[in-house]
Amino acid sequence: MPDSTKPVYLKLRDKIAAAIIEGIYPEGAMLPSVRAFATQQGANPLTVAKAYQQFQLDGLVEVQRGVGMFVARGAAARLRASERDQFLAVEWPVIQQRIKRLGIAPAELLAENS
């Protein structure tokens, strides 16, 4: 799905997921509060809450009432596997078709400064 047509809460979810995968928010780390993240991203707090809720439903964060949300154990590995599967199933076939349509050779793709 092109990023421009993706709902805002999914764009925010993708940013948080990337930060977890990249170790910016490692296992056990507290995520920014909904309000803090909304302010940082220039988003509506309800939209951020929707993104955070999805992480909670997926078991990727743990909520400590009155304290905050923390990255669950194994969240980075689960997110990486999920994103990898999504890339290979949805994005890669489109990229392959474009490579074929443009006549790009595999060696060109592997060259450092193509």
C-alpha cells in the first residue's frame, strides 16, 4: 500500500514498529506517553492511542496502569518477522515486476553505485 494512502494511525504504528526493530525502544523500554508521542509527531492523541492499542492487542507492549506502556519481550523479533513476511508477500512481487518491466539486470541491482 502506498504510504500516501495509508491511514495516519498505521503510519504512526509503522514508525513505532521501526523504532522497536531498530532498538530505539528495546525490550522492557517504556514507550513515550500518548500525549508526548502525539506532540512529537504533530498528530491527534486519539490517533496515537489507536496505534498504541493495536500494539497492545498484538501483545507487543505491556501496560502498567498508572505508569505507561513497555515493549514486550520478543516484540522486536516478532515485528521483524511480520514485516519481513509482509515485504516478501506484498511489496517484493511489485518490485520484481517493476525490475522486469524496466529491464534491470540483477548485477545492476547488486552494484554499489548503480
